[in-house]
Amino acid sequence: MTNHWTDIENANAILIMGSNAAEHHPISFKWVLKAKEKGAVVMHVDPKFSRTSARSDFHVPLRSGTDIAFLGGMVKYILDNDKFFHDYVVQYTNAACIVGEKFSFSNGLFAGFDKKTRRYDRSLWAFERDENGLPRRDTSLKHKRCVLNLMRAHYGRYTLDRVSSTTGVSRENLMRVYEAFAATGAPDKAGTMMYALGWTQHTVGVQNIRLAAIIQLLLGNIGVAGGGINALRGEPNVQGSTDHALLYHILPGYLPMVQAKWPTLADYNKANTPVSNDPQSANWWQNRPKYMASLLKSWFGDNATEQNEFCYGLLPRLDEHGDYSLMYLFDRMYKGQISGGFVFGTNPAQSAPNTHKTRRALSNLDWLVVGELHHTETSDFWRGPGMNPSDIGTEVFLLPSAQRGEKEGSITNSGRWLMWHYMAQQPIGESRSLGAMVVDIMNAVRKLYRQEPGAFPEQLLMHDWPQAFDPDRIAKRNNGWFTRDVEIGGVAYKKGQQIPGFGNLQTDGSTACSSWLQCGSYLDSGNLAKRRDLSQTPMQANIGLFPNFAWAWPMNRRVLYNRASVDANGRPWNPAKPVISWEDGKWVGDVPDGGWPPMASGKGKLPFIMAADGYGQLYGPGRLDGPLPEHYEPAETPLARNPFSGQLSNPCMKRMISDADPLAKPADKRYPIVLTTYCLTEHWCGGGETRNTPVLLEAEPQQYVEMSPELAKEKGIANGDVVVVESARGRVEAVAMVTVRMRPLPVEGRIIHEIGMPFCFGWTTPKCGDAVNRLTPAVGDPNTTIPEYKVSLVNIRKADKVTEL
Amino acid sequence: MPKAFFIDTTRCTACRGCQVACKEWHNLPAVQTRQTGTHQNPPDLNPFNYKLVRFSEHLIDGVIRWYFFPDQCRHCFQPPCLFTAEDYVPGAIVQDEDTGAVLYTDLTRHLSAEEFEEVRHACPYDIPRRDSGTGLVSKCDMCIDRVKNDKLPMCVNTCAMGAMHFGEYDDIRALAEKRLEVVRGEFPNASLANPDDVAVVYLLADEPERLHQHAVAQAPAPMTRKQLLARLARPLNKASRA
Ligand code: SF4
Ligand code: SF4
Ligand code: SF4
């Protein structure tokens, strides 16, 4: 989230899209209701009418996978009707920047597409730059290649009729949302967007969010109270785990992962340190070498020296374009290229797409270690449906793991607040925290390495590895300490002292910090994540900002890009709800996004400090699949042609290729129905934990499928019947929940039916059903490879024999 | 002063935190349920679910309405269940003087099958349920153990949406009236359910029957002669609360 939970209360308009906030992030809804009470309009756009819709002002059903069409229509509405926040857009975004002549867009493809590699040459999308390397701008917005005019041309195609026919949303409903949300383009109004996996889990997932951010920039909603682009993240600690690089392509603090083409630290720094000659651009990532050096120093301790590039050479490296994400991992496992592995805190045999393939892939392993609270579909895959244990050679170790209440540590909430939680009771039996397992296992491996030779000994032995797992020590290390006595900016620091903030990090090895984002969270005075102090100034109280409660990265800033909430003189655009304000020569309110004075002083910096040019990126040359979001149909689509272009699906999407990965044809007659999948309130993610919590299982005991009465009638299905849902990859039994909450959608001149199923039910819980992911395809977004769980094509029929329920 | 609840169905998101918390606090075992084509589960109140969130959906003039009703005992000021049981097994159902909580005791096991049916039938909200194993009749006990220790009832404590409140009856009543005025714009059919008669005041988002068949009091069954006589003979302080 750019903002945070309590800030939702400040919004005048709330667009919940790609999320079922009330069900999946229940606490977020407390703040939605508070905003609603104060007069905010709450809109829910989603294929299914859910508990969120029930408490919103209105619900708008749309066809899964058409969010870009929906939002593209909103961009057109905003531009056509001059609803954008003019000063903000011209001064703070790249609307006025002029794109080079090589850029083009035609028939669904941007310039530079290579059909063979299915990749773009992104250099063709670059801005025109002057002799100093600054982007050329036309602040009159007249130049035909300035970003705003390219957007007018691009989204001019997103007419009400075409959007309505693609999404299945009536023109009236489109206008209802567009008008209500675009009204927040006024300087004294704010709109927030709340999204979750409903936007990310698509082959166009990243561009869904890009387009949402574009709208928020056009309306001046980024950086202000009640605004922002707010990914709802929850108990799985998605925020904390991405901050700490639980994904293969990044290192902690969103530093890019090392690639084979950067053999030295100097190469890495050269490739990853952007340059700007604009004195008004903070170009924050120019500091990357400091963060990388401090990270390496933290990992390798005394072994890391300037001479050996802080052991940079010991890090594993990615091949260029190499993809090591979940789906590729299982694809390689399926093809016999992986012999063993650890699965902690996830249940892929239940929650990865195309389950049949995933489960068969696991059986190709020689060994598998699972750290879990309970037996899951992953730990017990070898005795699952259709498996013959005597045919499976995989040796499986199940390490009993401690439950949340049995361990202490930090969780980073959706609003980037680092919050310490305490152990309520000792782990039962021999169960242990995952941290303790990892530390001890590696210590055992290190011991073996010291006794006998093995591959890559330095990689294991050079680490500054702890003797035992200590969450407090790790929190300290995340903040970082000085490795020797130093003087920085006239202040002397002693060896071993905690680093007060990432402004102090150095490239010379004098600082060790394993997550620059968390630098400032654990000072000599203590762990700020433990703070529960509600004190605030009246200005902070006015917008529900609690600077002394826990700690937010970066540097306890609660609203990101807050310098965009003020004009060139540092005066808030909305004087009624200031986030920061320049008063008597200093900033008050939130921690400003950099302490420079306001822009008008001539010494200020542009507010979007993470972008090299300093501007909010309406036009974003960085993503793999285009500088502007464009509607493409999902990998499995009920349409034979894309109403917007000749390019049916995302030309760059990732797709697994194997005998186990069939896809339905476009408009496949065998599978005419759209399936979308989701979680539900009563179960947590894949259900491995909550299906073992009897009172929760009582409330949601079995696999169901939600469908409209119209579809049920067509198929001769009554409420409560067991039905079979079938895709090109598998079949699933479910109880029919026939409900008016699912509406048939008029799309491209016919009716398209959509059904929905939760993914939490698995066979290890008797008679509750089994993985819905047996139906979903292994296709993904080109930028993140997140699977397209939200759309697949299926058919349904009444079951003549029930085996799973 | 009797204690009272205010349950605002216009704020309830049916998260079922209250339903689950009630079970956990009372250490009630999970019951075996099946998916039958609705999210409402267990399907009805039972001896192990004192609180049940009821779901009801409607398509009214093309607009989908989905209502949630966290059902529980209303702790009636003049509890018909108590009056009925009193005739058969004195002390089976009692009313706590301080709080007004209507409490079912171990003596309920001595009610015969017919007598229990009569007690259940007397309840205008169809609340009491019997455990066929132990013979005990049970329902919401206002978390009397918590309330006597100055703690909120568990369901109220759990609700993050501000859909449930607990306090002194007069304050609760005032809160309910005020909230009713606020929501009239969005919910023109909203009303308070029998607010003069019960300690659990519901703000109903729509016509009562659109939320639950027993959202408001059903006319009680005519009293038997015996019941009538018994009621007339009852000392005043027992029959009149509020
Ligand atoms: S806890 Fe509150 S919001 Fe949740 S179901 Fe109960 S009353 Fe409704
Ligand atoms: S609601 Fe029913 S069970 Fe509860 S006190 Fe009233 S009559 Fe008795
Ligand atoms: S007051 Fe206590 S017993 Fe009654 S419904 Fe709430 S939690 Fe259950």
C-alpha cells in the first residue's frame, strides 16, 4: 500500500476492484465503513456479488480478465471530460514528457516486438532527451507525442460501447463508477483503490495495477490522505516476505537479483544504478550500491572486504531471462530436472495451478522436506488420489512447525508497518519455528562441509551464519550496524552501534544492513516495531496518522510520495486533510518523502523519488509488455477475437509447455463457461491450517461452486446438487450454490456465464472435496509470472456419481 | 439497570467472527456440517451454536440484496421461555437480577420432551435448543461469566465492524435510535426489532422477514389455563424488568 489501513477513512470515493475486501481482509473494511459513514461512496467491481458488495453502495459485475478494458474506459472518460488534476499531472507526472519517434502502437502490438522470442525491444519506447539526458517536455501538452496525447490516442479506442460489450458491464454502470471516481480529480477530494489477487492473478496482472496507478496519478490521488494505490496484504505476510525477497528475482529491499551477465559487483552496480542529471530529481536508486554493499557486508560479515567485492562473487546468479518462479520450478520438476527440495509455509500441491501436473512433479523428487503444522496435500502427496505409494520413490520428511502464537517476530502489515508480535506459548511437542529449522539445518550442513569436501564450500562457509535462531538479533541485523568507528556528515559513530537510517549506509563496508528499507527500525534505543504509543499531533490526528505506533518503512513514512500532496510552495492541495505542510521553514505532519524544501525554493526535488526522472510514470517504459496497459483476453477466453485489436492474448505472457499443459481453444465449445477462483473468509489460503480447525470447517465444510440461477436452469442443476466442473486439465466435484449473486453477462452479443469456486478444499480433510486448481492453467504474467488463477474455461454438469464429497 | 446489546445489521459483513468466538469461549464442540447450497452453516441454531449468522439473499427490482442476521437469544425483559419452564421445573430458567440475563441451568434436563417443546414454542424468536444426549437445554448466556467480570460478551468483543455493542439498556437504546435515523437514507425500510421488549436490539436493514423469519417476535402460542394461572400468581418483582 502507498497508504495504510487507517488512512482509508479519509477517502471520498473507494473503488474496491480485484478484491473482496470484507471477506479476505476483514479489518480493512472497518475503515471502509468509517469512510462510508462520513459520506464516501463505496463501489465494488467484481464478477461475484460478495459480502463486500453487500456493504458497498453498489456492486458492478464484470467478466473476469477485463479490468483493463474497464479502467481504460475510465481513462478515456477522465481525459475527454477534463477531469484530471491539471497542476498535479503537469508538474508531477510524465504527462508532458515527449516520447521518441520510434514508439508506435498498432493492432495490439507496441513497437519493437520480436515474434520469435515474444519479447519487446524496449529501447524503442524511450523518451526524447535533451543534451543533458533530461526528457524533453511540453508543459502546454500540445505536442502530439507527449505522454498525455499518446494516452488520448491509445485510450480513445476504449469507447463506452466497446468497453461495455467486452466487460459485460452496462453503460449505466460504467458511467456510475467513472463519474463517482473521477470526481476525486478535484484538489480537495481523494479516492482510494483497494485491490488484491483479483488484479494480480492474470496474464495482464502487472498492467492491471499499472492502469490503476495511472488513474490515480491523473486524479492527483497519489501521496494524499485517503488516496493511493493499495494492495491489500494480510496474515500470510506477503508484504514482509516480498520486502525480504522471498521471490527469486530480487534481493532484500527490492535490489535486483544477480545475473550471470554481471560477473563483478562493479558490473552489477553499473547495470542497476540509474543516472539523472536533473538537479530536481532525487533519483533515489542512485544509492543502490550502498544498499548492496551493506547487504553483502551483513551476510558475509568479516569475510566481506572491499578487496573481494564483499563476497559478491559467491552469490548464485540468474541466466538472462531465466525464470525460476513457482510454475517454472514445477515445470522443471515435472521434467525431472530437480531432485529434491524444501517446502516451507506453502502447500503447492493444493495452491499451485494445474494441480495434477504439480502432484506428479513432486513424485519425481528423490527427497522432499516439508515444514508444516499439519499433514497437507503437499506433505502427503504420495498417498493422494490417483497415487500409488509403492510407485513413488520420494522420501518425504515432515518437520512439525510452530504456529504463529508459538513464536515471536515481526510481521509487516499491508501499510508497511513493521509490527512485533510475541510468543503466547511454547511450541507444543517437538515443533519449532521455521527460522530455527533453517538456521539449525544450515549449521549441520556447514559442519559437514568442514569435515568433508563438497560443492561450493565457500558459499556455505563464508556466511556470517548465526549459531542459533534469534528473532531479535535478526531484526537488529535487518536495521544494521556500523562495522567500525566512522564519521558521517560530521557525526561520529562507534563500531557496533545501530545505524540510525539508510542515509548513513556506505559502499565501503563500514555499514552492515540486511534490508535497507528497514534501516531506522531498530535503533540503539530499541526495536521500534514494538511501539504501541498512540500519541500524535492534532494535524496527524486529523488524518488518523499514528507515527509512534509500530514503525513503517521507509523511515517511518506513513504515506508514500507525500511530497505530491503539496503544491510548489509546500501548501497542501487539500487544506482540510494535509499529510505534510511546509511551515516556518520545516515540514510538519508525516515524515516527508525526503527533507528537501518545497519545489518553488529551487532546492526542492520532484515527488516521485524512486523514478530516475522524478515524475510519476503515466507512461512507463519499464514493463516487459508495454509502456501503456492494453486489453488482452485471458489465456483461456470465451471470445474468438479481442474486441480491441487483432492480438488476442498478451503477446508476452508466460506459458508452460508440456504434455500436461493443454489449454482450451479461444471460444472453445467444449468449455463455454468462465471459472474464477478465490479464497473465503473462514479458511486461510489453501486451507491447510484452517481445515484442521473444527469450528472453521463447521462454517465452510465443503467445496462449492457459485452459479447463477439462469445457468443452473440451462444445465438442469438444482441448489445443493453435486456437480462436476471440468476444464482441459481436470475435473472437480462441488456442491452447486445457485445464487442471484452471480449474474449472466452480456458480452459481444451473447450471454457468458461465469462461475466461482474457492481453492481451500483439499483431500487430506475427508469428504471436503479436492483442489480446484486441478482446473486452472499454468500461464502467467510476463513481468512476475504470477499464475492466471482468476480465469479459466470450464463446463459443468450434474454429477451422476459422487466420490469426492 | 439491565444490560443490553445493539446489533446493527447494516454494518455486519457476516465475517462470522462472533459465531466462532462464541463457540470458542464456551468450549462448544464443532458440529458436523455439509455444504447444502448456502453459506449459512450450521443450518440452524443448535445446542452447540448459541450464535448463528443467518444469510438471506434477494433480487429486488434487479438489485441484489444480501442480508446478514447474527441470531441469538434476545434476553427478553419478560421471558416467555422462563415463565413456561417455571411451571414445570422451577429454577430451570432464571433471570439474573443485575444484568437481566436469562440463564438456562442444569435443571433444564428435567424438562420432559413435551415441556421442552412448549418452552421452545413459547420463545417468540425460536431460540432454545436441547442436547439430545445430556437433555440440557441451552442458548446464549450473555457471556455472564465475562460480563460479571466487566468484560464484553465475546461476540461483541470480536466484532471489528462496529456491528455489535453492549452496555446499559438506556444507552444502547439511544444508540440504536440514533443509528436508525442515520441509515434511513440508505435503508428506507430499516427498523428496530421489538426494542421495548428485549435486551438485544437489532437494527434491521430491511423488512424483517427479508432477514430472518424470526427477526421480530412471532405471536406466541396461546397460553394454557395452567400457564395463565401461574403467571397471575407470580410475584411482581420477578415478572417485571426494565
Ligand atoms: S462479528 Fe460482527 S460483522 Fe462479523 S458476523 Fe458477527 S456481527 Fe457481523
Ligand atoms: S429470546 Fe427466547 S430464549 Fe431468549 S429470553 Fe426470550 S424467550 Fe427466552
Ligand atoms: S453473548 Fe456470549 S453466549 Fe451470547 S451469543 Fe454472544 S458470545 Fe455467545
